[in-house]
Amino acid sequence: MTIHLGRKAACRLSASRLHIKRRIGLPPQSRGSTCGAHCPDIFELRDGRFVVIGTERTAEIRKNYPGMRALATSEIVVVVDRNTLTCAKAFIPNS
């Protein structure tokens, strides 16, 4: 499976295509997301990195936590609900 992102988003992660190796955890539908309006997800890429789909909250975090470390121009803050991470926990490799 290959993710094709917009030019701007793709540049943030890599100059090359992102090749998904597998989903980490359960699909959003299995965790109660039935309407498609809120579908956080986690994927492992072939090169060992991870893709996290969540709600972008960079401005809010910067506003409320000014002492937080500076973000690179290519970084954003993504919020993922607890259920998504706890369901993925058993599927995350140790190495």
C-alpha cells in the first residue's frame, strides 16, 4: 500500500513515497468510528517509521504551552485519542 499525500505534506515526511508496511492496531471501525468523521489511525512504514493520523492541534499547543520545545517547520502536533494508542500497543514492535 502506498500513501500519496499532497506535495506540502509529503515534503514534511520524506522526499520519496511513503510505503505502508502494515496498520498498527485495529481499524478505526473496530474501535467505534462508524461515521468516518473521526478516524485516527497508526501505520508502520517499510523503512521503520510510523504514520499517525489524528487531529492537528499545533496552534493550540503553542498557545497554551509556550515553553514547549520549538517545532521544526516540517513538524506539527497531532492528537490521537487514548483508545487508538491502547489498541495499537500490543502491535508495536520492540525493535
